[in-house]
Amino acid sequence: MKNNLIYRESQSFITWWLCLLYLLILGAGVYTAWSNSNHGKIGEFSIGALIGLAVFAIVFLTRLRSRIDEEGIHIRFFPFIWKEKTWRWDEIGDAYVKRYSPWEYGGWGYRFGRGGTAFTTKGSHGIQLVIRRNGAKTLIGTQKPEEVNEILKLYLQIN
């Protein structure tokens, strides 16, 4: 049976509190450099500002893109995974939405923990995959757990 239902989701690390924190740190750096500029320390601020901008750029550009379709579950986690990674339905032993703690994996991002591999950006819900061949577990973060749960139920019944 051909099913044209495709689920797509794109996530990033950007949140209001992260932007606020970054602006506060940058503001403190500008203030410190300005108040010390008559002591010749403006060069130190420039290096710190460049490093801060590079870190912010990496955080800003990081994207977790996931797709669920008739072939399987696909992700791309730029800049960590450039080429799309796919788990075909015949490789997946089980797939379900679960609530998780980022501490299970050591935070958010591309992580390895006692629960397996995780690809997350924020939040506390993910698609838990159990691979049929070896029982390995992979968690893919989602911001739409109810929607993903319905899609998974549909595809798991078909396959």
C-alpha cells in the first residue's frame, strides 16, 4: 500500500533565554572593554568577541531536521551529520514517543549515554527507536510528541 503521508520537523537550539544570556554576556564584555579601553585592553575584547560570535554562530546554525515517511525515519543534524541518516521500517524493531531527561544523555545535542545515542536540541520528548538487529537505542528529539505518536502508530501498523 502506497502512503503519501510525510511528517517533517525542524528544530534548533535557539530559545529566548539563550539569546538573552548571550546578549548579557556580550553586553558585559563590551562594557568591560569600554571601561578598560584606556589601558590598552581592547585587543583582548576583540579576541573574546570573535570566539563568542563563533560559538553563537554554531549554536544559531545547528538544525535537527527529521522526516517520517513510507521509507522510514530520516534525520539530518547540521553541522554534525551532513548526509541524511535513515532508519528503514524493516530495520526498526520498535518506535515510540517517550519523555526523557537531557541528563540521561549528558545534555542536548548529538550525545551518547547509557540510553543509547540521542539527537536533541531542546525539550523533553523524543522518538525512541529500538533497532531490530542488535537492540541498539536511538532517541530523536521532537517538539510535537502527539503528532509524531499518531504518525508512528500509522506507519508501524502498515509495516
